[in-house]
Amino acid sequence: MSYRIGIGYDIHKLVKGRKLMLGGILVPFDKGLLAHSDGDVVIHAICDALLGASGLGDIGVHFPDSDKKYKDISSLELLKETVKKVKASGNKIINIDTVIIADKPRLASYRKEMVDKLQQALKINNGAVNIKAATNEGVSPVGLRAISSYAVALLER
Ligand code: MG
């Protein structure tokens, strides 16, 4: 038995006229994240952590933003595809931990809904996914003009 760890990071810019999708759920806000897909930085960071731990490169290799097929796609679909690739390479997900950095909107009250949604997509048990909602205390454009996310994933094979 061996264990592998992976890290993921993503950031997207907040803009008017987009829905804010984070952790697989719609968060009410007057801006959303600008991206080729739905811009869900939490899921993109998780996908990169999973692909990294599996030695499978990164999200851009598997789901290129030059491909029209992924235009405005729900990132939950990308996550489900990523899980298939992780499992096909002989790995089992042990746990995933994430941080979301957003000064606005405040996300703490959405954490449980995000965790439920992600665990469903990942097909893993209660307690195996954790989300932390952090701010940058207003001292950085990250959290104000953009939302970023970090994730780590532990796999076993
Ligand atoms: Mg992204």
C-alpha cells in the first residue's frame, strides 16, 4: 500500500453578469467568476490536487479551455470525469481539504452545502471532504477582485 498527496490551486476574476459557482453550488452574489467553464475555482483546485496525486498532469491537459465542448460546462462534470481518471489509474481517494479565499461574499454558511455536493460528485464518505472559507482581510486584490482556492488530496493505492 502506498499513499500519494497532491496540491491544486486556482484563481478567477470576479466580473458582473456571471453566476457565482463555488464548490458545485450557486452562491447568491452580484458578480461571478470569469472563465471558459463555469469558473468554479474550488472544483478546479480539487481536480488539480487529484490529478497531481495521481501523476496525471493538470486540468488544462485533460480539459483544455481551447475546446468548445467545455464552454460554460458545469465543473461538477469535470470533477466526475477527473474521479474516473483517478480511479482508472488505480487510486482511491482518502480525503480532500480545501481553502477558499473570498472577502466577499462571506461563504461560511454555504460550506455544508458545498461539502455535500462535492462528496456526492466524488462518491466519497462523510468527513472525507473539508472546506475552509477564508478572507485576505482586505489587504489583497485576491478575495476582492478575484476568488482563489487551494486544495490538497490524499490518495491510496
Ligand atoms: Mg479554473
